[in-house]
Amino acid sequence: MDKKYIEKMLSKMDEDLSKKGMSRREAMKLAGLSGAGIFMGAATSASAEEEKIVKSNAKGKIVIVGGGLAGMSTAARLTLNLDNPDITVIEPEKLAVSYQPGQTLIGAGIWDQDDIAYNRDDFVPDGVKVIKEKAILFNPQENKLTTDKGTVVSYDYLIVATGLQLDFERIKGLEEAGRAYSTGDNSKLLKALGDDICSVYTAEGATKTWEIMQKHIASAKSGKKTKFVFTHPSTPIKCGGAPKKIMYLANARLKEEGARENAELTFYPNGGAMFGVPEYHDAILEQFKREDFKWHYRHNLIEVDKENKIAVFDSKWQEKGPWDPVMKDFEVIPKHEKIRVPYDFLHITPAQLAPREIGESDLGSAKGWVPVNKETLQHIRYENVFSLGDVAQVPMGKTGGSVRKQYKVLVDNLIALMNGKTLEAKYAGYTVCPLITDIGTVMLAEFDWTVSPTPSFPLDPTVERWVFWLMKVYALKPMTMYGMLSGKA
């Protein structure tokens, strides 16, 4: 743990607390946390856990494809649990471990891009080898893979943690944008989006989002009626709350500038609900009503006319058809039509999918993702292959909070397999989404495969709280960067 960093964060937190007339101790008590607990295992809890570890003498060459949060945290934990590990990480992007959950805060001008940028090589565990190339061909039948530089890498055990790609190219009018990753050079994407379309799903795009947002807030402040449009696609996405978070934050910035009355904020989700957990759906719906947001369910963005600033959606609904005498019920007829929506500011949450090299390989499923047992995270066809994070085909689970539970399960099961034992560790589907509802409040949505709230704190999880804002802004990044990436949190 970087003590200087923690001291800086605590100092900033204390400044915020003093404005509320509250001490840090009082805030922690309110949240049901200890002083160390707010960092969610980043220091004290990590040390306690490390004392319990009994290292295994299991042997085998482990290759991890992907050196982001999921891959590097797994590498770190393996080094803690194996007495003589042989681990290779394949990752070409030097900023792979950067803190992606902070991109929404950048998009609203709360953080800068430098606040989330971290060098991959600063988080490589001792003894772990890094191949700074991209794995592009997989031959799981022979336990080999090939990189874009022609390097052939063999393995005994493979962990796939590549993350996903952002599929802007499927939107008509944005084909030139191609597919993108959250980190790396996305100048081609930004050029394709232009000056009125943005997305916080890349680090560079988050910075551009703030620039574009300020321009249109100024327009609304000048008296012009300004349309802000936000989308949510038809595919699984990482951080399912992000499309709404940036909308809430735009709303907050508009109110700060006295420009809200001239702005119309509309959300177009592909699905038929605000959130997959009913309790959180109901809470969000009430927030939308309170803030005078507009929304239209079952709308998927399929085209953008940049010249005329028109977003085209595929709008879907169902109608009652003729009576079916066999089923003794009316048929349900699916309907759809194109809806043209004018915008001034358009925030796109792009469709998301597994990287081509994964989806088109024998490791991928029909939907592209890596098919694993959702509890053990072991590949359903290749027993020496595991996967976690955004690329793994598990229900929900595409958040950093999910990875925090997954990587421990994966390591326990991989070591069990290496020792010829039964895979007993189980991932229960835990997911957490700190849903920012304003600058200063967060609703901490925690849930699992029961599709019910599973709060970690003795507080109503459907209520927006300032103390959870403190956690989001000050605690979660150090927990991630110095807790998970040490293999301990």
C-alpha cells in the first residue's frame, strides 16, 4: 500500500467531511465501517489474510492472457499461494491496469485522466514474466498460443482475462470508428465520433466527454433548448450503471450552472427496465421522476446521422395476435420500427463483445465470450483453461467488484486442479455498482445471482448516500490499485 497516496486521499476526505461538520470516525460509524474497513481490505484485512495462506507446492506453467485488473490480480494472488510459481502474463498495453471505474468521474470533470492512469510494469508481481505482445491465435488442443509477433507460447494452465471490445463499428454512420479497448490509443475513435458524440467507455473518450459536456451546458445556460441523449445497447456491458451515471452527472453539472431548465435529458435503454434487480429498478425510476428525466425502454441505437445530429433507434414492442386454439392463448407478435431522435449532446454506450481472437477461436462460445462454469470459472470444454472478468461468459459479473470475488475463486480452483483435487471454491455472482446519482451521492447497488440486494453495510441499499460517495471517490481506487493488484484485497 502506498502510504503517501492514502495520506493524500484521507486528507481530501477530511476536507469534504469538515464541510459537513463531521469527523472521519463519525462518517465511518455511519457507514458501519472501521477506519481500515473503508479501504475494503487494502491494508489491515489484507495482512490478516496473508497470515492464513498456506503455500502449495503445485507445479505447472501458468499463462495469463490479459494484464489488466483481472489478469494481474490473479497473477499476484497465485504468487502468494504457490511456493515456486511459473507465471507468464501476455499483455501489450502499457497502461493495462489503469483504473477504468474512474472514467465516469473524468467524464464529469471530477477527475483528470492522469488520476486513473497506471503503468502495467509497476504492478507485475515478483517473479512473473511479461510478454509485451498480443495473443492472437489459440490452440487449446495442444496447449499453445501465438502472439502478433509470432511468439509461440506453451502452457500447462491458461487463464483468459483479455477484457472486452467496444463495438462502435456496428452503428451505421460510425463504421470508421471500428472496435476499441478502454485503454490505449483511441484517437481514431474520437475522430469518428466528432464534436457532439461522446462515450466514457475509453479513457481518452471520458476526457472528451467532459469537453463536449461543458460546451452544451454553456449552450443551455445561454438560453438554448438543448437535448442530451444517453443510450444503453443490446449486448452485455461492463459497469451496467455507467450509462445512467454519466446522465446523473450531466444533470448535476447543468444544475450547478443554472442551466437545467433549458436541458432535456433522455435515456434510451435497449431493455425493459432500469436495472435487473427490482428493488434498484424501483429506486432509479423514482430518481428519474424526481430529476425530470425522460426515458424510452426497448430502444437500441443502430445509426447516427452526424451531419443532421439525428440518432436512429430500433424501437421494439409486442402486440396481441390472433387466438391460438392449440395453446389456448393469443399469439404475441413482435414489432419494431426505426425512431429518429434529434440530439445536441449524444452519449453512446457501445455494444460490447469478446475480442475477435477469442470469439473466433475454440476458446469462445457461439456468443463469443469464454464459456465457463459460472461457479468454478473453469472452461466447459478444456479443464486446464479458466477465465474471469469481462470476457468470461457468466451472468452479470462485468465489474471490478465482481473480479474481486472471482479471482480468489479462480486461484483456489486452479491450485486444486494442479493438485488433482476437486474444485470446491464457488463464485456466487456477487456484483457491485456504485451508482452515482449526483455529485456527492451514490446508491451502492450490490447483488448476486439471487437477483436481490445483498448489502455489505447495515444501511438501506436503495437510498442514495453521501458516505458511499466518499467510498467511490476515495476508497475504491486504492482498494483496487493496492489491494486487489497485490492479490490480497
